Amino acid sequence: MSFSDDKSIERLALRPIDRSLPKSEWTHAGHFATALWLTRHRPYLTRPDEIRTIITRYNDATHTANTDTSGYHHTITLASMRATRDYLTGFPSDTPLYAVLHSLLASEFGRPDWLRAYWERATLFSVTARRKWVEPDIVPLPF
């Protein structure tokens, strides 16, 4: 999906909430686009329990099992939301979200493996980290 304007981000961001987003569009960029839109326009939905509910219900709707090995991952989600919130604060409030998204995806946090700089693989992909927040075990997050 191309994010060339804020309307395209909004359209995507609302679809996990109403559980109508095709699973094929729930990409790395789609996750960050949704996180940016929620952070700016619906920050109450970024609280840990709220975002967990949105994602687990979306996963259920797309037949993605939320188990100890698949589906919702609490530590990855909260770390990504923290990265998104921090990144967004570096821009004036009227900066178009698509511009922020393109910048974020080009940054170190836009790489799919960015979390590995902060967590050992075994820790990050543990059942405990999937179920609840686990602090980084390599270096603390910078935000």
C-alpha cells in the first residue's frame, strides 16, 4: 500500500479497529502507519490494554491465532508504540503523517529487526515477552 497522503493512512488505521483490513495489508509499514495515526488522532487507543484489544480482535477476525507463538506480541507492540510516539514528537504537530511515516521507515526504527539492538532474540521471542512487557536486556530503549 502506498502512503502518499494522510487520508491513505487514516483509511488503513481505521480498518484494524473495525476488523476489515485484509491481512495482506497488515505490513510493517501498515503497523507504523496505524501507530502514527492512533498516536496523533486517538491517543487513548494506544494505552496498553486498548491496543492489545484492537490487535487481538483484528487477529481473530483474520484467523491469526493469538497464542504463545503467534499473533499478538505485547513487548513488540509496546516498544513499537513507544518508538512511534517518540518519533512523532520530533516533528511539528502540523507535519503530514505520511511525511513522518516515510521518515520513520527510513530511520533505524523502520527496519523490521530494530528491536534486536535492544533485546536478545530468546528474550524478545519468549512466551513472557509475548504476554507482558519485558524490559530490554541488551541496552535500554532511548525513549
